[in-house]
Amino acid sequence: MSNFSIAHLGKILLKGLRKEEKLEIFAQNKGKNYNMKTTYKIMVFLMILCFAGTSCVQAQSSANKNHQTLEEAHVLKEKNKALLDEFIEEIWNKGNLDAADKFISTPYTIYHDPGDPWEGQSLDLATFKKRVNASRQIFPDLHFTLKNIVAEGDKVAISWIFQGTQKADLPGLPATGKPVEVSGLTIYSFSNGKITGHWQVIDRLGQMGVKAEQK
């Protein structure tokens, strides 16, 4: 249909057909007129193509957005994992508390950590540093080794091995001067690129030196 454009057909569809009059479409190549029944078929076919094309474009656009969202989520998870790895090394292993505000956002909430004096509390920066110092005074050579690190949403979970020599008293356990090894699992919460709190479980028997004495 060389002289019949889709734009022209669109105008006809918008205006509507009057009664049962015939719509004459000139096809110069064949010199043929199409009756109303044939025209309806053509219009229906073109309308299906139009809607199908629109749906495909919308589906592709939605797929692109979903892919972009997944990529952004993956990048964020990797950033949080890297930040947490650096946090453990700088703050806990090295005791570089001057860098604490680079990693944590206050109030820092300890949601669950049985045996921790600050369990259930939300800490300001000074109190967070006090908590780290308290651990490092008891175990001056403390060191955390990360075994697994997994990120999901705004959480990063780590399993770890703690090693250190008890140089000061713990509640109910006087200083032993012996090395201890403790395993644990911590789930850290993140917001806007910083750590906002944690949920933690620890092998307290190991912390009390039971394993060290059995060796």
C-alpha cells in the first residue's frame, strides 16, 4: 500500500467510521480497492502491532530499570562489606579509635550481645570508643580474623575468630595471663554508608578460657 500511510489510518481510527460506508484505499501497485471488511482486518492487524510494540518497549524499559537497580544494590553491598572489613582491622585490631567516626554513625545501637555491659543501649561516639577501649585493656593484643562475610540489603554478617591474652579481669574471671580463642557471629546494620549497630552471639565459654585450659 504505497500511498496509504499508518498516520492516515490513525486519523481514520480517531475520527471513527461513519455507518457502513466503504473506505477506499488506493494501492497503486495493484490498482485495487479494499472494501470495508478488508480495511477492518488491516486496522486490527496494525493496532495489534502498535500495542505489541508499545508493550515490548515498556517491558524492555522495565527490564533495564530492574537491571540497573540490581547493579546498584550489588555495588552497595560490596561497599558495605569493604567498609566493615576495614572497620574491624582499624578499630578493633589496631585500636585506631581516631578513625571511628569514619565507620560508625551515632547513635550506635547494640541490639543483642549477651554479656556485653552496653547490650540494649544506643551509644554516642565517646561511649563507643570507651567500649572498644575496655576490650583492648583486657586483651591488649586482641585480633579478629574474619572467616565469612555476607551482605544482604542493609545488613552485613560476619563470622570471626577472636584471639588475645587476658591481662585484666573480666566479670567473674580474674586475669589469667593466658591466651584465649573465641568464635562468634555478628550482623551489622548500615545506613548511608556507615555502621549503625550490631546483633551478636559469642562463644562465652571460650572467652572464659575453658578451651585454652583444655589444650
